[in-house]
Amino acid sequence: MSIQLQSISGAPLSHTTHIRAHEFVADGSIQEGGADSGPSWHDPYDAALGACKALTVLWCARKKGLPVQDLQTVVERDASTERAGTYRMVTRLQVSGELTDAHFGELQAVAHKCPVHKLMTSVNTEIETLVERTA
């Protein structure tokens, strides 16, 4: 899979981001020198964790027939010690429905098993960056 970004002419930092058939603008905040026309650097990373946990919990609930009526996920970031090597996120999944304590236990367990959580905490990620000259 390939994700493509294209700078937006006349915008200081803005890029159009293409993922499969989806498109959104990525930009820096005003304080970062951007126009704040889209999510900033850390936002998609944090959102990926929240989306993964939400989708994983809903997938599990539907597969097991658990009566989840609604799910809202909030991701809170504390990047205050990032430069020292620690980036903290708290995800809070707020679930409504006629769920027993056992159901909540199942959903809690599966939320910790979402693939992005594993990727962020258990996998050695190797990144190769190539800066290429174009005409």
C-alpha cells in the first residue's frame, strides 16, 4: 500500500494526503507555521490508535452479538516528555448498550489487542527516508 502526499501550492505547510480512495489535508497549526487547514504531525498517528481500538471493539462486539448501541472514543496526548523518549496517549472508549460486566471485560481485553496498539508498542519499526531530486 502506498500513501501519497502532495504539497498545496501557496500554502506554507499544507499537503493533500491520499489514502486509497480517501483524501484529507495535513497541515501544521498556526503556532507551527501552518494554516491549520488540517490535522498536524501527531494527529493522524494518535487518530490511528483511536480508530483501531474503536473498530476492533465494534468488530468484536458484532461478531459475538454483544448489544453495543454506541461507541465514542477519545484519545488524549501528552507529548511533554516526547523529546526525552516518552510519548503518552490515553484512549477512553465510552460504550453504551445493555452490557454485562463480562461483556465490558471482553471489550476491554480486545481493545488492548488492536493491531495499531501492538504496532506502536511491540514492533520494531524500520523507516527508510529517500529525498530525491525531480525536474
